[in-house]
Amino acid sequence: MQIVTRSAQLLLDLLFPRKCVACKAEGAWICPQCQAAVAPKFLFEPVTPSIFGLFSMEEIVIREAVHALKYNSIYEAAYALVDTLALATTPQQLRTAWGVKSVQGAFVPVPVSNKRRKSRGYNQAELLAEAFSPWLGMPIEYHLLERAQGKTLVGSNRAQRQLQTFHAFALAENARVNAQTAYILIDDVVTTGSTLKVCRHVLREVGAQNVVGCAFAYRHLDNARDSHSFSG
């Protein structure tokens, strides 16, 4: 996935030079000034127990970069987001917060339906995992979970999301988990936590002991909880 998408991005860069998603300055998808402005706003906010959002979706830099990644095929936005995160914390701090300080860890991208992958051409959660992987030195389990076919969850209310996700994910055929591995579920945006919670439940039901859900951006509800300050 990474080789194909990064090659495609090089072609796009020739045709459409990079401009910051927030301020439109040329040269990078997130310019140094916007990175420096948003990095101190790193949250590591708990949505539900063991499910976290790293930045607020209300931050324009984060919102526009996630949108570029998810809807505009700007694959390199995933790396720009992780580069921004690297200004706010270290791999050691993040691994500790995820419970991967002294055990083997692996990323598990939240899968999308075949219909969504076909229409979009990629899974943005996989692109984020590929950006995280070299920085944190953790492999990616691409085929651990699979997605049942169904409607997108975008636009659904909390009750609808919970109902739709109840049977939406399963362990992939012939897949196995390692009880000693800490699995980090990766997604782009979390709102209620329904998707990540179900994925976490699936992995724990088949023997995974340490499973954390993490989305790059947290879209707050009206009754959003107080922020949790991150510490390593």
C-alpha cells in the first residue's frame, strides 16, 4: 500500500504543488508555522476507557488535513499529521501511554467495507498506520480484522452508530492474535467511540489482552468530557 500511494503522490505533486491545508502556503501539506501552532494542542483525550483522540477535530489544521487524507486522496497528509504529532510528544511517551512500553506492539487499521475501498481507492486508517509504523517501530497487522458490508456510519447519530457497528466487524478468516502483543487500533476520526469499541471487543474476545483504540482526531459531542492532559 505505502509504495503505491507514495508513488501516486509524487505524480500528484508534479501536477499540483503542495500547499498547506490550513494557510495555503506552498511547500508542504502542513507548513512549519501551522505545525508549530497546533502541536501544543495535543490532547490524548479519552473518549471511552482505552479509546483516545489525539487532537481535536475543531482545530482547523487537523480538520483540513484529515479531510484531505480521507476525501481528496492526499496520501502524504498522513505523514504530515504524524510529523505534527512528533512535535508534541515522543515515540517513548506515546508507547508508554498505549501500554506498549515493554511489550511487542502492532497497529491494526480499522477496516473499511469493500464498497468504500473500491470507491475511494484506499483505506485512510491504513495510511495513518503506515505513517505511524516507522516512527514508533511497530509493525502493521493489515488483515487481522475484516469489515462486513453495509452503509457508511458517517452522519449517523449515536444510537444508530452503536446499532450498525454491533455486527460490523469480525476477526478475519485464519487470523490469530498473540496474547502478549499490545494491539493499537488506528482510525482517522472518533466521535462516540462505537467503531473502535466494537473492534476492540472483537480482538479481546479472541484472546488479545491489551487493545487500545486511537483516532488522530476527536470530534467532540455537545456534552464532551473534560480534556485529559497527556503525560509520559
